[in-house]
Amino acid sequence: MEAIALIRRHRGLMAHIARELGITRGAVASWRKIPALRVLEIERITNGAISRYQLRPDLYPERSDASRPKATTPAASCEVG
């Protein structure tokens, strides 16, 4: 689903984002793509409910498990229990 569709799907979210960004609701509604400079702000405003990966996958492709950093210290890899 496109990012702007995710925003429109949640009642009141577009107005909340606009208010937090200091722009009009109409400005948000006119976006075809989320502006790159707004992606991290919107992720913060939504408390991560809509992630940067959803907002702009062209800029923030999700990393696969294979490319995620591995624990490098023995303490970080110990199991507790």
C-alpha cells in the first residue's frame, strides 16, 4: 500500500501530521510521495506505527536478516535464563 494511502486510512492522522509539521492538511493531501525530508518526522509523529520503510521504500529498503549487524561482544550474545 502506498504511504499516502496509509495516512489517509487512519482517521485524523493527516490533520495530526499537518499540525505537527506546521503545514496545511491540503499540503499533506497533495503529496503523491512523502517528501524525503519529512519521512523521519512522520515516523516520529506516528510513534513508528508507520515506518520509514513503509513511507519511502525507495529510500529506506528493509534490511534482510542476513544484512543485519550481528552481536560482536560475548556479553551481547549470551542467553539469559
